[in-house]
Amino acid sequence: MDNEQWWSRLKPATREWLIANNGDAVPERVATEVAVAGGPVGVEATGEDDTQPGLFYPDEILDWVEEIANTEDSPDSV
């Protein structure tokens, strides 16, 4: 499933959280909603190598969310 498909299935509050907290550890409730919608499964980080423990998404997903955030914030998107 492509990113636009699962993204559109998320609650607005979940999309807002992902944009506002892009790159942060993902709460279980958010990770579950994303997975049920057909999105990526978070990868468990153990806190080694100066990383915070928790669930994280791959860089390609973080980059995609950042693109969405930039598009939604642009004056042309209104």
C-alpha cells in the first residue's frame, strides 16, 4: 500500500501527532492505528547508541511525513 492510502485512513489527530513529532518515539496507540491503516510497523529501538528507546519509523517514512508537513504548511495548499 502506498503512503497516501494508509495516511488518508488515519484520524486527523493521529496525522497531526505524526507531523508534530516526526522522528520521535511513537506511542503504542499511534503505531497500532498506523499499522491497522496499512502503514509501516514501527521498529523497536533499545536505547543503545544514544537513541531513545521506543518504536520508530524508517527514515523514508520520516522524510515522507516531513514532505506532507511542508505541503500542508505552504500557502499554496490552502
